[in-house]
Amino acid sequence: MQHATLCYLLRPDAEQVLLIRKKRGLGEGKLVGPGGKVEDGETPGECVVREVEEEIGVTPRDPEKVGEFRFVFGEDPRMFVHVFRAEDFAGTPEASPEADPEWYDYDAVPYDEMWEDDRYWLPHLLDGERFAGEFVFDAEGDELREWDVETGVRELDALRR
Ligand SMILES: COc1nc(N)nc2c1ncn2[C@H]1C[C@H](O)[C@@H](COP(=O)(O)OP(=O)(O)OP(=O)(O)O)O1
């Protein structure tokens, strides 16, 4: 299964999260967290730093893995995503050919402009929880059919197969 990462940069005092408007690739046009596919020989922790640097030009410091989930398209387990949060980073978020970054208040995250699954787990990340889950879409990945999210998860990588 393809492994991928997502990273959410946070300003906890201001209760703001950084999202990007994705300009190309999977999820083009949607608001997402920076991230992307894990490359051969790379750990998820290395991937998340590389992807955030490539997409918005900042380096997250000590990104913490707080969640993981599997995306299934039809019967096909398509992607295993490692979700990170970071409260500290070097640099200033900037637009790139891949992404336009913007800060959003926690209580004004526009879930209707995001992947359908995000509304079921991103609030847990913003609440400081750890979580694991599975999301089953139709075969084309257009419509979310079933989902299950567990919070308070101590041992991440539980879903990894
Ligand atoms: C199916 O639902 C999804 N929901 C959410 N929230 N995020 C998703 C979903 N499917 C994929 N993603 C995320 C996970 C990764 O961060 C990216 C993967 O995107 P992409 O294929 O563009 O990966 P890159 O490595 O950046 O792209 P290149 O292959 O062009 O290098 O999407």
C-alpha cells in the first residue's frame, strides 16, 4: 500500500491551523494539510519535513505523529496516511507551484472545501488527541461510504499491514 503523510502546523495561542489550497495532483483545488507520498528509503518523519519544505518553504521542528488512517477505494486499500502536527517551524509559509498556504481559526475550518473524511478526524487533532481510523470511499474515491475513527490511541501504526 502507498504510504503518505499530512502535516498540520499550529498556532495554539491564536487557535489557528495552516492549510494549503492544493494546485495540482491528487485533491487539486481542495484545502488540505501539506504532505505527500513517502518515497523509497524514506521514513514518514523524513517525508513530512521534505514535503512541507517543498510545498510551503518552511521546516517543521519536531513534528509529532498523532494519527494514522487507511483509505480504501472500493475493495482496494489505496493509501496509509501518517498524520503529524507541529507547533514550531523555521521560515515563513509561502506559495509554491504546488500550494497556497493560509491560516484558519480552529472554529472556522471550511470542511466543505476539504476531503470528505477531514471533518471526522481533524477536530481531534485540533483538540490535541491521537487517533486512528479507516475511510472507505467508492471505487473512484468520490464519495465516502463508511468510516471509523478511534481516539485516545496510544500505539500508532496499529493499522499498518
Ligand atoms: C481519499 O481521501 C483523502 N483525504 C485526505 N484528507 N487526504 C488525502 C486523501 N487522499 C490523499 N490524500 C493526501 C495524502 C497525501 O498528503 C496527499 C497525496 O497527494 P499526492 O498524490 O499529490 O502526493 P505527492 O507526493 O505530493 O505528489 P506527487 O506524486 O506529484 O509527488 O494527499
